[in-house]
Amino acid sequence: MGASSMILSIRNNLNLLSNRKKLKNRLGGYYSESKQEYNLPKASKTELNALAQRLQKEYKIRMTKVIIITILLFLGLVYAFTYSSNGIIELLSC
């Protein structure tokens, strides 16, 4: 790699850094005039607890589904392997 291409690469990287600094800690992009405001409702402690319990329940259900699907796929692969291994053994024994 020549020196001129290395210098060009460094210069391009420095230009990208200056663009990144513009975006640092910004939600709205490049323009400082456009500030995004969020009006989030206040949640009580009971609502947060109910939300946490619902999320835990959904997580348990999702993980149960993932485990069941994984087991079914594994059993399918084991069945396919044993079925094909019998055919391979018969081919090799001839």
C-alpha cells in the first residue's frame, strides 16, 4: 500500500469522525434546532409491577416454545441421521 493511499485513508477516517461528533448525544440527527420531545405518562408502582410480571410470563412462554421447537428439530435430525446411516451402511457393505 502506497503512502498516498494511507494518507487518503486517514483523511477519510478523520472526516467521518467529525460527522460522528455531530451525532453524539443527539436523537434528532444533524440539526440542533430540531429537538425531539417525549411526553411519557407517569406509571405507578403497581402498574410497573404488573408490567414486569406480564413480561416475565411472556418470556417464560417464549422460552418454552423455543425449547420445544429445538427438541423437535433435534429429534428430527437424529431420525434423519439414523435413517440415512442405515442406507450408508448398506451401500458400504456391498
